[in-house]
Amino acid sequence: MDKPISEMMTKSVWTALENDAVEKVGELMARHHLSSVPVVDGKGAIFGIISNADLLHFRDARGNPKATRAWELCTFRPVEAGPATPARQVARMMAQHKVHHVVITEERKVIGFVSALDFV
């Protein structure tokens, strides 16, 4: 597990824009069977993350998915790591922050994604 996380990460990452409607984000996640999606700003820099749990809480609260934007629902400043970060350290970060996903970034741009399932 001392290999860099870039060797484990998913390199093809679906993202949502911060101003996308929550409805669109939910459709993207369902269509591609995603458990979470990074939210980026107009320049492609990481802004936040939306998970299935976030969508479930939103639906339970009876939010308006057409009127609510991704930036309003997402968790700001998701856990990030650089591509050279050792996989062991990323696993520790997940445990420490109690998250199931880490966004791999370079200069704030999303270049990959790692799920706790990638470690199984």
C-alpha cells in the first residue's frame, strides 16, 4: 500500500458544476451508477462533493431539486489528495475524516477519484 494513489484512482471522473440543478446531479449519478460526484466551479477547480446520502437527506427534507443548485447541497472542501500521495495515507485520511471518497487533485483540478471500495 505504499504505491502512489494515482495507481489506484479512477481517472475518468464525472463531475457536476456548482450551478447544476440538484435534479441534474441526481440524474447524472443514477445514469452512471455513482455513489458520489465531485462538484467543480466554472474553471474546473474542486468546490465540493455530493453523495447519495446527501441526495437522500435532501429528498427526505422535500427540497426542490429543480430550484436547488449543487453548491447549496454539496459538502464544501472535500477531502483531497495529490496523485503522489501514498495509498496508505489516503486510507488513513478516509478513516480520520470518516469519508468514503477522496478527490485526487492537481492544482485544485480534479484528476481522479478514490472510493473506499477501491481498497477492497
